[in-house]
Amino acid sequence: MESSSSSSYSSASTQLPDRFAESKALAAHYLKDNIDGVQAIAEHSDQTTQQFVTKQAESIAEFIDELVQRVKPSLGKAELENELKATIAAQLNRRSPAGLHSEKTEADMFNSAVRFLKWLCPGSDSTFSKTNEKHVYPCFAELINFVAELVVRPLKDQKPASLDEQPKRLVRSYILNNAKSDKAEDKHYINMALKCDTLNYITGDNAEYDEDSYLISEACLKANDEWSDERPNYPCIFAVVEVESKSSEGAMLKGFSQLVEYSKDVYRNQHNRHFIWGLVSGGSEVKACVLGQNFLLASKFMDVTSTAGRLELIRFLVNWSFCELPKLGYDPTIRYNYKHECFAIDMVNSNEQMPTQTTYYLREVVVIAER
């Protein structure tokens, strides 16, 4: 959403205010705010794997904390750049190379850090304001992308011991922020959107697609669109993000309402979703949200300017790369069969002594749901 002085909606449509009013009413009705354990929904169900993931997240948080500590008012611009470059080089030297999963260089990582440190270090840049939503978009996006880059660069002494400890996907931000999506029902702007880039470790000519490929990549193919990493596309969006200028109760309700609005278009385009993840930021504070058919859960604030708040947010972001698909909100019983161009839906008959599973196939969606 743009700043309060302008609307996120096109003035050409008179139905849009009513649509947003409905979303606001739904948010107010279903919202359960300041809930403990919202982020834990994304934790891996295997305790040993989750312990490994937590260590990875902690090492990434320590990396970013070290960058934050280098930002000091006494340093000139050139000195600060040298400090940051040296820190990034030393940290990356402790980590495994990203291999085929990334083409980011040290210079790319430095440029990314310079952007998000404006948000994490209040007062470090006189041209940046955390109450200006347009200033926060690129900083938030760069932080998310920086974490994703480090997910595939584990510490050399913390290499995965098994396939279960390999990241299954990278969660990144689309390049364009506060942009229109071609698949939005009413062409409204979306502040930020996140996508899942599947990491497929299955190789060979006869390799099968893994679950992520079926449920995420093929959903995009079904859209039959020319989509890219630049513009958010609702058939491919994994999570939605809303940025507000402050963290007051009213601003947060506005943010939750906007997430509900975005979620309608996600549900319209993705028929295999149980729920949708969202993030709402106000100033320097962030809440994790889960949006379902009849519930909206929001976490307590995570303050990105504090060590504890950053760790909590980074741990949450890293969990998304490792957890099982149902914890991302996808329903594994509904798949798009790209080979036969139809949906496959598994149904279990539990009325029998020996439950049986039947798979139904259909080519058309009769009713499109927004929740």
C-alpha cells in the first residue's frame, strides 16, 4: 500500500472501497493478535532436523549482528564500506560456497547489506525514514533475500548430515515492490510478495519432481503466463507482505486488512492452499501472520533493531526453507498434473474398515473461492 496520502487502488473502480471494507471487517472479526507460537507453525516436525535449522538461523543472525555492530556514527562513509566489505568477506570465507543455487558475489552481498542496514540501524542514514513505507520496502526485501543467500551457504563446520537437513527451497522477495499483479481481481497494488524457489536435489534422466516442484512450480505453469522474478504473480506467490508507517493498533489493523485483501487473490489463483503466510511491518517492528478460511493469527512484534527481534525474524525466515509443505500452507492432496493438464485430488474413504484412497481428476474449476 502506498503512503496514507494516496490510495493503493485505482480511482476508476467504484467497487474497490466496498471490497476493502469487507476485508477490514473480516480482519477485525477473525483477528487473534499477539499470539505466542505463530512462527513455530513453520518449524520442521522432526526435532533433530529443527535443531540443525535453528543452528543455521543463529549463525545467519550472528553474521547480520556483526554487520550491525560495524555501523558507527564515528566512521566515515569510506571507512564504513571497508569495515562492511571485510566483515562480509571473512564471514563468507567461513561458509560453504552456494554452488548452483546462487550467483551472488561478495559485491552483491555488500550492496544488499548497505540497503537493509538503513532499516536495522536507526539514524545511520539521514535520508532514510522508517515511517516512510517506500523507504522500508527495499530494505525489508533485501534482508529477506540476504537471509536466503546464506541458507545455501552454511558454515563449513555445520554442513548438512542428510538430505533432510538440506534446504528444500529459498524464499525470496519479488524485485518490484508496491506493484500491480496482472492476476489481481481488481488490479490493486501489492506492497511486497515472496516466492519459493525450489531446490531440487533429485538428478538423472529419470528423476521425478519433488513435492515442491509439483505444488509450487507447476502451479505457476498452470497459470500459463509469462511470469518472472520481477513482478508479483498471484498464481506463484507464497506469502504476502504489508508495510505500514507505524506500529499503532490502527495501523496494524489496516495492515491486517490489506493482507486479507491480498489473500483473496492468492486463494482465487491457488486452489491447493490451506492457509497463507503474511508479514506486517510498522516502523521497525514486524508481525508474522497466518491467514486461513476463518482465522487470522498474528504474532507478537519482532523488532529488527534489536538482537533478539532480529534472531526471531531470521529464525522464522529460515524455517520456511526447510519445513514440510503443509507447514507452508499447501495441501498435498491437491496437485496440478502438468503432463495431462488436469487437477488430481486425493480423497480418503474412512468409512470402511480398511480406509482406501481414490484420486479424482478434473480439468475445470467450477467455483473459485476467495477464502
